[in-house]
Amino acid sequence: MKTYRQARSLTLLVLGCLCFSGSIFHVPVCGADVVRVGIFDFDKVDGIVTEERTVGDEGMYKALEGEKGIEVSFVRSFEKRVLKDYDVLILPQTTPIKLLPADFKQILSTWVEEGHGLLVTHDAVGYRKFGSSIFPEICSGGVYNTPSSEGIITRMHPVAKGMEPKTEFEHTYSDHIVLGEGPKGVTVIREVRDNEETDYKEVGGPIMIVGQAGKGRYAACGICIGWDKVAIPDHRYTQGQEQESPPKGIERQILINTIGWLAGATDMTQAGEELVKEGARLAKLAKEVEEEPIAKPSPEEEQQIAAIKSARADIFPLPKQVKWGNDKIVLADRKAAKAIIVIDESASDKAELGANEISSKCNELAGTSLPIRKRTALNSEELKGKNLIIIGKADSKLIQEYLQKHKAEFADDYRLTADTPGKQGYIVRCFTNEYGNRCVLLGGSDDQGTLYACYTFLYLMEQKADKVYALEANIKDWPDYGYRCCACLYTLKGQDMGRMKQYIDFLAKRKVNRVDLGTVSLVGSGSAEKLNLGQLSEYGRRRGVYVSVLSFLNLGWSTGGLVPIRPSCGASKAKGLCYGDDMLKKQAETLTEFCSKYKPGVLRFHYIDSDPFAGCGGDAGWWLARCDVCKGKYKDHERWKADRDLINSMYKAIKKGSPDTMMEFIQWPYHPSMITGEWPLHFGSEKKYKRYLKRLTAEIPEDVFLIIREASLPQVKAWDECSNRHQRLIWWQSFDGFCRWVSNWGRNAATSWTGNRDDAFEINSCALWLCYEMSMLIGDQYGWNVKTPGYKVWDDLPSLRAYNMTMKPTCEPEFIFKTLVPLISRDIYGAKAGPYVERALKTNIERGLPGIMGGWQHSRWEVDIEGKKRAENGKIVDPLKLYGEIREEANTMYANMAEAMKNLPKDELRRWTVETLWYKARELRCRGEGFYHWVLAARAMEGDDKGKAQEELNIAIAYLDREWELMKEAHENKYPLEVTDVFGYVPTGYAGKPYVNIRAWAVKKALSVPAESELKELLEKIDRKPKL
């Protein structure tokens, strides 16, 4: 087959690689070779006009005639000597089929498989008298015809080049044939049809399917291209009133794109010179991206950064308003307390907890605790000669009395009421009282704000010689997002409760107030994991940290389901949905019992059929396959009613068992990014989404959280349009498989924030292997203050086509690695080790690889899990040997996937990469930078660049090799560390035994060899970019 791969320049090569394309092609111009297209026409046979018709042949001829780079003519023979002169053939619908030779299908299939391209239209796809399909493995034939002229692009493909998924268009003829998809077929266009029961349209079956056939390509199009309805005065149309007419608009572009693809032009958007110009433009754009500097802060952000750097102490999250004084308030001297902590007689648990934290830290620093006194009013005689730390919320008698006595100190910026600073807000105010004593008032608008004031005060405490001081600072602060969420690095099952509580404390002191502990079964009772949940929930509540657990909502889910599946429910009978009254009642009883026993902070529910990756492609197949009971209660378009009834039933049951347990719900559809086309379209039209969400949010409680995955400006706007914005939302930032930033999860907090202080912002656990605690705390900072410097960079990304094309990490704000990374490194690792971690992270961020020990850290984590399982079974665990097994397993996976990649049709490769490769990699513990390079290898193979594919595959394997060598070196040189991560957790089975932790080992080694040359060597060693 002539593919004319005349790569005029690197321009088209770049274009092909960036757009996930296959072979590079442009239509030749200026006298060069052309694509020879033949259109079968049997209106005339041997010069005699027949009564039969070939439909659309003349219309398509007129559309292609004169098109640069295309030479078109009619074909009236199936002889090989005639067909050999063509690169692409078009077989329109022809009636009757007796005009064609008996073996015409065999002739055409052989011709295509030898390396040519064939387009068939309307009935020629294999419908009615045309019988079977020419290539049933690609398109099984026509299923039915629909009286509709509307279609929608449903996937990125060269046939639809220049058209985004979700693009709707109208073709010229009055109907089209809906096709059956074969196992090797790729659906590019689906029909859009009216739903008789509703006032909106819905997406139907395929009307264009393409695929590889041997060395050639085949396209089956159910549209009657080139055949038009005749416009008559009353604008009515009856069958028989048609005429040959060239297609227009998108229909014409699809025809030209298809010819280019069939001829080998996988990147053909326009014919002739226009394509070359487009390629040059994109190549220039790609070059600009490569040379794009790291984003610079604005002048306003520069001022903020300077203020943060000049601060006398680290405080995290960074307060919105802080004014530093020059004084130091003495708290203890030579093991003698010089200050008293005063709380109200009716102080809450949180106020008492905050007081105890301050007293304990003083004891840790100086060996003496600060006395804590409960007072409704201050006793002057008792308090003379002592510095005071006064703790309470705005409406407490103690705080009110003090605010009245010192009105001038608490005016304007330091007013404290229930509404100012507001929910979870607090002030820290330093002043001198009437007795000449230094005082610090730690006040909150509510109980949680009071505790946060105490946690902030901990950052102001320091030790110098035998004295403990509090640095003078006046602070007013409050969160933008009411809830800052993260995922736990550990599960409830089998973890030491002391360490789990330590983790809760770590989060609370950094003002993270929700933590997701993963999935838990709601059925059964008394298991260790549920008992742990009960203990942790109570412990977290006292600190304002709500422990969240997830349960798949599907009643028929085979593991963790609430009740047994109804036999007739669901397409697979193992993963079906059921809304029967008996099912809802049983579910409510289970929830009430569970909540009353274990009182979780948050219960999160996830519909099985709401996940685009869950096997159903995120479509409504399981809903449509619901049982007869469900169908009797709800019509097909009433999913919103079913979800409303389910949510309301669950809500009542949860509140009955535990009134302060919150409810999160991953609704159907998965997330409104589908509305804006950010995800492949499966469900239907925008109107359908908006109706569903508007109706649902109008009839469920306001304090039910709906979870929205990922955030962008168009997505937020879509939510404003399609929902009742009283609803609380959780903007859930998940892992971007192609992004290597340390901050990509946090900076878009501003993008998704709508001003609702009841909303939540969550950093999801998928970041686990990319220095998760660093990413999590960066997200915490932006969730606390959405206008933290650097937020604008993320806001601007959706408008940068270059970013979307290349995924280059060139927009990392300087604020992240010049301010936040050092601050968080010191906060987590301490003043000594922190700078070394900061150096390593900064080095990698500047190179676009911020994840210190990313892949290695994750593999270590997998060793933890597997090792724990074996240790529990009484087996002796050798971490090095176990790691070797995992490495070999990953190597085998790479080899198997590389072989599979070579055998896949290019058009299938992208879908396979996303839907299969990613999950296979998760299953086999192969993540991090090595996986990223594997994806690049898949892209290169898809672009037919085998050399690049092999190079990327070698890099991926090199990561495994480097990881192995570092692990081996650490093991052989006996760097056993019981502290396996920054929180000090040691998995069950490893406590007290030699254990290797690459990251902790690197930090410890850095501390032992502070010389610049050796530090440089260390940084090179932990840089994840292999030198091949």
C-alpha cells in the first residue's frame, strides 16, 4: 500500500508523536504523487444506464474532485488489473446486489489485506441485501437503521482529526445504519437519537467503525455519505425525495480524514498544504514548550514569599495574616514554670487537649510542664507575676471577659467572634496586661479553631539554653476549605494502634481534618479492623480529624456487599444494582447497626458502575440491566430518583446510628468533567447530566457530600450550571499518571473553590509512591489558603495547549520548591535532616523529577505489605529476596506487555494502554518513573517509532536495575532502619528486625557525610534519571 511517508521535516514527526498517532503522512502537493481513490459506480454498466442505483457515489465524487493530493475516478469493475491502480476504494450502497460479482467480498478483502484501504457506506456495511460484513472482526454488520441525521464523535482518532470527542454534527441523509462492533473494531462515531420518554437526546450505537485488516485498513460507515434530502417548499421530506449531493462541514471532513487514514495518513486533518502548515505550527508550539521557563512568581507573590522567608519561625499551614514582634515570652527557666495556662471552667475537650499539648511540649523542651488552671474569671492574686496563656473559644465567659478588658488589643484585625474569623478560624494575640505580665490569647471562633490556635502556638515555642520561649507573633487565620482531606498510608487491618494514633496527631497538628483509611466491610461484627475503626474514630474526633472509610455501594458486589444479590439483578449477576424496598430496608438496618457500634467520622460510598475504569467503561449498562423490581420502580431515565431514594434512606440510617457521622457519595455519573469533554463520552448528552444532577441535588440533604474527581475551571462552571450549589462538594485530586510534579495535587485548590467553606479538598492516595507526605501537605496548604503563591500556574494550565500535548513539567512554581518544600522538609524531617531532603527534592524538581525515591519508595512499601503477610503466617522474611521476587515479576510484566504491544493494532493501542496497562501495572506493583517510561514506549510504538519505543523500554527496565542495585547496596552495607518512613511506622513482622528503607537510609547517610562533594554524590545517586 502506498503510504507516502514523506516526512518533510521533524514537524510532522513531532505532530504524530504528540497526538498519539500512527504513521506520519501528508497529502503530496506541487506535482508529487497523489492518493488514487476509486468510487464504485454501477449506474452505468458497459456504457448502458441501468435502473438500479449506487447511492452517494456522485456526491462523494464531487466532494473529492479537485481536492489537492487526491485523484478520484469511478470504478465499474472488480478485476485485479483495474483495482491495482487504486490506493483507496469506496463501496457505496448499491441495489440490487446482483450488479456485483458473487465473490466481490472475497476480492475486496484480499485486496485490502495486501495493503490497501476500503470505505463502505450505509447498507454496504453488511445490512439487508448486502448480507454479511466484508470484515466481521472489525464490523459485524448493520444492526438496524435509525431515522436520525445526528452523530457524535466519541473518541480521538485520525478519522475524526480536528474534532474533539463530544462533537455533535448533522449529516445530510435522513437515516443511518447502526453497526455491530467486532472484536478488532474501533468505534469513532455514534448516533444521537431522541428519547421518546424524555425531552433530551441520548447517545446510541456505533455508526462508524474502523480497524486494521492485514496490511490494510477498513472503515465501515453507516452514514449515506453523498446522498442528500431534497429541500421542498413545505420543508417536509418523504422517502424517495433524495439526490446526489457533496457532503458538507463535518461530514465532508470525516470523508477526507477517512481517505487519508485508509491510505496510511494517520495524522491527516486537512488536505494538502493546510496539513503541512498545521504540522509546522504544532512543531513550533512543541519547541516553545521544551524551552518554556519554570513559572515565575508575580510581584504580589514575591512580597508574600519575602514575608514568609523573613518569618521568625516555621508555621504550617502558612497563616493568612501574621505580624511578628521582636519580643520573646518566657515560659520556663531552669526547669521552673514561668507561665500558667488558663482555660474556662466549661472548656471543651479540644481546649483541654490544646492546653495539654502546650504543657507537654514545654516539658519535652525544658523538663517541666506548665500548670493548667480552669477559671471563669481571672484571679488577680493568683496570677500576679506569671505570664499567661489564655485558651478558649469566642463565646466562653473567660475569653469574653478578657476581650472586654482589652478592647483596644482586639479591635479591627484581631476581632474574635463566632463569625470572625469564622468556622475553624482563630487568633493568636500577644500583649501585656495591667500587671505588666506578658499574655498570649489563643482564641477560636469555635472549638476547632481554639485547638488550631494551640497547634499554631506549638510552632512558636523554642528552647535556648535552659529557657523555653514563645516568639511574639500576632496571627489571624482561617481555612478556605472547611475540610482538608488526605488518604492514610496504612490500612486499619493489623496496624499498631499507637502508631495509627500518632499518624492522626501528625495530621491534626497540620490542620488536616479528614483521613481516608480505605475500604471496610459493613457486614459482620467484631473484626479487628472494625474495632480499630471505632478507637481511631473516637481519637480523631477529639482532635477534629474525621476518620473516613469507603464501602462500595452496590448491593450485589461480591465482596463487601451489604446484602446478597438478587438473582435476576445485573448484567453479570455479580455486580448488579438493586433498589428494591427490601434491599433498601436491609441496607438501612446494616448501616444503623454499623454506625451505632463503630461511629466512623465519615462513611463514603462508591457506585460500582460509576467508575470509568471498572470494566463497564463507565456507561449505564448495569443500570439498564437492573432487575424487574427496579424497573418497576424507576424508568430508564429516572436514575436520579433511584439515587435520591437510596441516599435519603442511607442518610436517615446513618444519622440514626451516629448523628455526627458524615456521608460522602460518589454519584453517578462519576464526575462532571464528562460534561466538559474531559473524559471519553459514554453516558449521553450534556443535558442529560445537568438534568440528573440538578434534580438529585434538589432532593437530598445539604450536608451530604458529593465527590467530584479532579478539578478544572470548565468543570467548576459546569457544576454551577447543573447542580444546586448548596450541596457540599469534595474536590478529589487523584494521581495523574503522566505528571511528575510534587505539587500537581495541591495547586488547583483555588480552581475548584467556589467560596463555600463547607466544601472539602482531598489529596488522594494514588500519589503514594511520589513522596506522598510532601504532596499531601502541599495540598493541605492550598486547601487552607487557596491564594497561596503559585496557585495561578495551575489555573492557567487548561488554556495551555502545549501542556495538554506534552505533559511537560515545566510550570512548577518557584514558590513550591523555594518556600514550601524547604518548610515542609523541616517540618517533617526536622531541622537537621530537612535541608538534605530539600536539596534532593529541589534538584529533581529543577529536572522535572521531584519524586525523591519515588519508584523505590513504592516498591519498599510493597515489600512491607507482602512481608507482613508472610510474617503473619510464621515464615521468615528476607526483604532483599522478597524484593528480588517483585523485581522479577515486574520484569516479566514488562516483557509480556512489550510483546503484546507489538501485536496490537495501532488504533487499539491507546485504549489498551489506558484501560489495561495501567491496571495491570497497579496489580503487579510496577509504578513510578519506570511505568511513566513504559507509557512513553507505548506511545512511541503507537506512532510506529520502534526505535524510540525500545529506548523508552530500556529506560523503564533501567529503573528496575538501579532500584535493585541501591536496595542491594543498602542491604549489604547493613543500613537497617526500624523507622521505615517519616511517621516512624514499622509493619507487623519487621519490628526489631533488620530492615531497609531507601529514603530514610539516604537521609541518614546525608547526615553522616555533610561534605559538599559527598552530598553531591548522594544527590546523583537518588536522582531517578538513569544514565544510559
